[in-house]
Amino acid sequence: MEKTITLAHGAGGKQTSDLIGGIFKKYFDSPYLTEDDAAVLTPPAGRMAMSTDGFIVSPAEFPGGNIGKLSICGTVNDLACMGAKPLYISCAFVIEEGFPVDKLEMITASMAATAAEVGVHMVSGDTKVAGKGQVDGVFITTTGVGEIMEGAELGGACAKAGDAVIVTGDIGRHGCTILLERDRYGMEAAVTSDCAPLWEPVRRVLEETRDVHVIRDATRGGVGTVLYEIAGQSNVGVRLNAESIPVSGDVAGVCGMLGLEPLYLACEGRLVIFAPKDKAEAIVRTLRSCKYTEGAAVIGEVTADMEGRVTMVTEIGTEALLPQPTGELLPRIC
């Protein structure tokens, strides 16, 4: 196989077959992977969830992951937020002419390893090659289907006054990692993306209690944006405790130097969970026993007043309105 992707790899001929067989089938092969026009699958026994997401992160490889791992984690986590066990994923690649084949293989291998960790099957896909300059390296779109756990009733409109607000670990690491990797500020810090598949922690939490109202992954816009979205959907207020919000020292240092708010930096392995206060301790204990969510913490509560607003109790005890995010802090972070 050639060392770089050519337009012939997207033309449907021998080079396309070599690419599919030499890389995609090699890593994604399973009883469900099809060479026909559509995969034939066994449907879930109960309700199902379905999600589609596109990934155009720049750079495509970063400390803690790459666009391939990110594409699987993103779709797995979207399904998990609805209480759905991920079953099947399809993917579509748009690859720039001249993209290194060995880099494409590394991305594909990472996708396969992440899918295998979760137990989700890659079942179908598509490959397109765009001319030089039409795409920045590689773009990936994934679609996932999952089976919702019986009794799970989750949604952004389900938060209730009195709920505890839980985050599954320290925040802002993915956005900070991408910012540093672009090296626009000449800064160095030991920050690694939190990119991770989170179905197992969600499964464990829902086995502990079905009395969970909202689960949302804090991707673009970070935890702060998610909180505003849920406050608006549920017509409630959210009050945070600044001292309880977990932020690593390196992320806090970068944010302090650049005037950034960690609550608005993207995460790719963090969930925000709303559940009754009397369930919060058990949920946090369960999360802390799981891989990727050892740093779970209660960071606030849901209030009946200040509908659609998010406030924060500061370190000195004053309560301030958290500014609602506007614009785009960092482009192309996922």
C-alpha cells in the first residue's frame, strides 16, 4: 500500500479495496461488520438510543488521545448519558489527499481498542478522499446505537430543585490540552486530555440507583455550558460551590495566566450528573470506584429560584452570577 492517501483510495477501485481490507477491516472485523451496503443487526429488546457526531479536532493527535479515540468516546458517552449500553457504531472517514497511511492506521487502531474496551461493535462505514487542502487531515463521523437500561429516565428537562450536581472528575483538561498543543502562547504544562469512554461508570451508577435525573457529557463549552443548558431545559437554578469544583493545578495555572474559566473549557471524559441529594453520596462512592471517574465530587445543588441561571458561591462566601458563555473560546476542539 502507498505511504500516503491518494485520490485513487476514494475512487472505489483496487486502492479502495486495499485500504478497506488493509486497515479498516483489519481493525474493525467482527461478526457484525458488513461488506454489503448496510449492516443487518439484532435490535435491542427494549428502548434504544441513537446518536451521531462529527469530529474535526485540530491537532488530530494530542496528549491522551487522538481523533480516532475521541470519535468512539464521544458517541459512546452520548449513548451512556441516556442510560444506553452501546451496541453498534458506524463510522465515516473524510481523508485529505496526502494524509500518511501509517497515521491513519494508528487512528484506526485507537478506535478499535477503545471500542473493544467498551464492548461496542463497529458494523459499517464509508471512506471519502478529498483533494489537497479541502480537508484538514482527517474528519470522522460516528453513529451509535444503544439499548437503554430498564427504568432509566434521563433528560435535560428532568432536573429538580433539591438535586445534587455531581461532576465525575477534574474539569477543563481536554480544552487546555488542545490549547497547549497548538503552542500559540509558548506555554508548557503537564496536561493530558481526559478523553475516555464512560459507559461502565454510568452502568455502575444506574445499577446503584435508577433515581438519577440528568446525565450529560461536558464537551464543547465545558461544564458551565452544560449547566446553563440544563437550567434552561428544566426551568431551575443551579448554585455551585467554587471550593468544591475539581481543577488540576496545571489547568488552573494555565487558566490563571490566560484569563480563562475552567468551567468553560471542554472535557471529553467528564459527566455532569443531577440526582437527589440523598443519593449523591452513594453515586459519588460508586464513581470513585470506577476507572476514569475516581475524582468524582458534588459541586453544587439545584434551586427553585433563579430559573435558567447558574450562580457560584465564592471562596469568601459571596454568591455571584456565573456569566453565560458566548462565542467560541477554542475552535475545533472535538
